Amino acid sequence: MRILILLAGLAVCTQAQWLNYPDPRTPRAKDGKPNLTAPAPRLNGKPNLSGLWEADATPRSELDRVLPPGFFDLQIDLPNVSKYVINLFWDFKPEDDPSRPETLALMKQAASAGLGLPGSRCLPNSIPLTPLILPFKLVQTKQQMVMLFEHYDPPRQIYTDGRTLPEDLEPSWMGHAAGKWQGDTLVVESAGFNGKTRLDASGHPRSESARMIERYHRRDFGHMDIDLTINDPKYYTRPFTVKLLFHLIPDSDVLEAVCAENEKDQVHVLN
């Protein structure tokens, strides 16, 4: 029941990619279909991470082994979902879960109060949840990388011009991010989050003191891995790492999302 409550407001519309413009930069097979296993493109000597990306869906059989019976009968808008949307610690054995006892108590209290994710109140879900819910677009330049979300989160800027994170971090929904290349992997450090978002639909919290390291590696043209490490000593006993897999959506683009337009759910959601 806790997951059902927290998932309220997640509008997954991965099938709504309307644009079908053949990008001349996309490598193609003889039949004209995109060759997603072609080598990754490069920009200024580094892999070019630009593109429209979507989290790999978890096989339904794996989800059904863990989720309550009839879960997808109630969550009909989640036909293809990553298990990490539901629980970022999905692959952890119970004895390896780094959540502090007070963290689990906080999650239970929030669920009992019927509190949903920020997205259910037209607020950002932030990193890492938003890129796992809906497609997102990466735009890479020499000085920075910009993430544009199909969810109604604000754009995220990752500076790659040599700067480090500010010493005085003003808390914000998306935090502050700076990246540097280590070989063909972009390593992004981020901090300065406002502590109002959660890591997943199970309600794992994130505090203002949290720091994250993301390691972006584009394996080939159509596949990208992001190794995510979170260090949040307020809620977790140790830093932990999760490997997230994404695939490219070729010949398409990110769609506009405006939460409050024609919105009818807010009166039913507890704040």
C-alpha cells in the first residue's frame, strides 16, 4: 500500500513520443533503422552523451515476484517501469540495506500519513527519480551538459568547464553539479539539494547534506550506464552505489510537460 500511495501522480507516457524526424547523425542499418550498437559519437575528443534517453524497463516477471498481487491492475499507467523507480535498493539483500532505523521509521510515518511524492503536488521529483520515470534529453557542449526532462522538473546544468562545487551551497530542488572526464567516463559530483524530495516511490529520503557521484559511460550509440553513488550520513549508514541502465530513443525529442494544466488530482492528495 505504501508504494501505491507514493506512486500517485507519476504520469508515465513513454509511448507519447510523437516526433519522428530521421536524424542524419544517427548511424543506420541497410534497412534504414537506427543502429544502436554502432560506436558512440564523440565531441571534442570525448564521448558525446547528447540524445534522448530512457531507463531500461525491468521485466514484468521480476516485478511480479516482489510487488503485491494486482499491483499493475491499479497502476495501469506503468506498463514499462524500472524497478529502481519503485525501490532504489531493489537489488540489495535485507542485511545490506544501509537505511538507518530512524529512516525506516520516517518512511513508515510518511506512508501512514498518505504523503505522496513531490511530483503528485506539481513539484520536482529531482535526481535520481525523475530520469528513471520519463525520458530526458542530454545536450552536451564543451563547457556544460544540460538535462531537459519530460517530467516537470526544471532543467539541470552540469558544468564541465573546470569549476568545482561552491563552498556555500544554496539548497535547491536539482542541487548543484560539476563534472570532469576520467577517460571516456563523465564523473559528476552534486550537492546542495533541499531535502524535500525522495529517492524512489518507496519513500527513501534524501537530506540537505547528501552528496552524489554519477559516472556516465556511453557504451555505444544506443546504450548508456550511470553508476550512482549517494552519501547521506543523516539517513544511511554508509555510501551506496546503484548501476542504472538507459537506452537511446532515436529520431525523437523531449515533450513539454505542464503539471497544473487540466490538473484534477490535487484535491485528492494530502500535502
